[in-house]
Amino acid sequence: MSSDDEAYRTVGERGRAAFEVRGSEFIGHVAPVTTVDEAESFVARVADEYDDATHNVPAYRVRADPLREYSSDDGEPSGSAGKPALNVLQQRDVENAVAVVTRYYGGTNLGVGGLARSYSRAVKDAVDDAGVVTERPHERFSVTVEYDDSGDVRGILESAGVEFDADYAEEVVFDVRVPVVESDDLRDRIASATSGRARTE
């Protein structure tokens, strides 16, 4: 089984945390994402929203092939911001997650150690706020059947406990979202219940 099928840990929802260190305000933001593009657009949105901040430090880990990890110090001393932020995501073993730490400079230099502690705390606290969940990769497919078979197919989907929408038109189309590891078995059950009449795409 490839790693794409395995469950992974990510943040449950958007999280936020804020605190002050010697006059500097730090605001940590985290969010679940599924692609690098989503991660980049979250980073851009936070930077727009806090465009008056001294720094907006991004870090993300996205499940791609291979895993994409990115961080930037955004003008802070090298290694004092982006890497500590990314380290938290690595230590918590969360993937498909993006973090941005906003800093308003308060007039007192914190030093590399102080910055590293503050940036990692902002991500830790934001991850705690969001909560960590175990996610299983899902896939979508559609099942098209005649009305006569729709009751059987609906029964299978309901008993499997998968998410689906049904569209009753000339034929019935079920839009199914199912964990990748269960999809082949579900397709087989639908095919045998309808004697192969169901069309899955």
C-alpha cells in the first residue's frame, strides 16, 4: 500500500493564538490544506490581512510526492523564525497544514534564541487551538444507475457509512466520497448488487 493511502495527522480546523514577549506581539495562525497552492494562498491572505506587521513568517508541510516542506524567515535573522515554526509541524507530525506567525515589533530585540522560542510557541499554541485530527485520504467517484437499481446502491452506500449526494434525473447519479482504502471494495459491492449495470467513473 502506498503512503497516499495511509492515515495522516493534520490540524482539525483553523487555529489562532496570540501573546506578547517584551513588547513584541506574536500571532500564530494555522489551517488545514490539501495542496501547495492552498498553503500559498493562506500565507498570502494572512500577509494581506496583517500587511502592517513587521513580519509574517510562513511554514507548511503538504503531502505531495515527495512531501513538500517550506519555511521562510521573512526578514528575521536566519534560522530564527521559519525553521522553528516548521519544526513544530514536524514534531507534532502534522501534514497538509500551513502556519503563519505574524509579529509586530515592540522595540526590544529578542535575540535569535528568544525569536526561535516565540515563533515556535506561536505555532504550538495555534496548533493546540485548532486541534490535531487523523485524516484518511479520500477519493470521489460517481455511480450512475437506472431507477430500478438506485435503492440497492443507496442501501450499500448508507450501510458503508460513506458520504454521498444523489441526483435523481433521467438516471440516478450518486456522487460518492470514500476513503481510498475502501473504494475498490465499495465499487465491487455496487457492481455485484446491480449485476454490473452500475457505471462508476
